[in-house]
Amino acid sequence: MNVIVYATNHNPECNILRKFLRDYEIAYELRNCSTHPDYFVDVKAYGFLGVPVTVINGKAIQGLKPDEIIKELEKEKTPGQ
């Protein structure tokens, strides 16, 4: 499963999202927009203007939405969906 998180260093939602992913032992690739502002191009390409953005196998979820993230991860685990 491919999980990418676009985030910044000092955004409270980004920090809470990363803690949530760590607590639930969800492996992810962090794309830090603070240290690499060019990542904002990707965020805009998904149709969003801000972070956090979590991308799970190509589906982008904007904001701090743990229930939606878990739902998408479960969908990816279930064959035939």
C-alpha cells in the first residue's frame, strides 16, 4: 500500500495527522512542503490549496480526517473493491 503525506512543519493539523499515523503504525512517505516547497505543486494538482493531504494509492484526502483515512486503508485491504 502506498501512503504519502504532504505536510508542513508548524501546522497543528499536520502534526496531529503524523502522530495519528504513527500511533496506528501506518507506514507513510512524508513529503515536507516546508523543506521542499515544490511539493505544493503536487498538492495543487490534487485540487487542494493547503496541507495536510494524505494520498492512499492515488486517492487524495485533504485535512485531518482519520475516519476517512482508515476507511480508505480498509478498502485497499479488501479484495474486489
